[in-house]
Amino acid sequence: MVLFAGFAVLMVLCPELALAQFSGGALESKVNGVTSGLINFLLPAASVIGLIYSAILAATGDASAKARMTTIAICSVVGMLAPLIIRWLQGMVN
């Protein structure tokens, strides 16, 4: 474990050794593609599935279904606003 931690610290301090240099923006475009796929497809799908699951629990009489619906709705809103929050924070740093 200590060896792995030392290796990780070395790669953070010397990105040349980790081969983590950006080469022409290809990595950035791939990361943007994955991010947009997650935000545009996976997050809404997970939100709908979660709401359906909690609605089924409510229909069966589960007492914690209302709290789950609230939690799923709040998490969905925060997840949908995540790109805006990230851009806002990046604007504050720049």
C-alpha cells in the first residue's frame, strides 16, 4: 500500500513519468464526450428509474418512499446543474 501511495505521489509530482501530457486536445475532446454522455443520457435515465422505484415503494405502502422521492429529486436537480456549477467555479478561478 505504501509503495502504491509513493508511486501515486511520484506521478502527481512528475506528470512526464505518468505520460499525462496533453497532446493536441484529443484527451480533452474525449473527456468532454464522456461528460456530455453522462449528463445527457445517464443522469436523466437514473433520475427516472429512481423516481419510478420510489413511486412503486410508495404504492406498496413503504413509509420511507416520500423521503426517497425528495432525495432523488434534489440529487437530480443538483446533477442537472452540475455543468453550470463547474463552469461558475472555473470562472471564479480564472
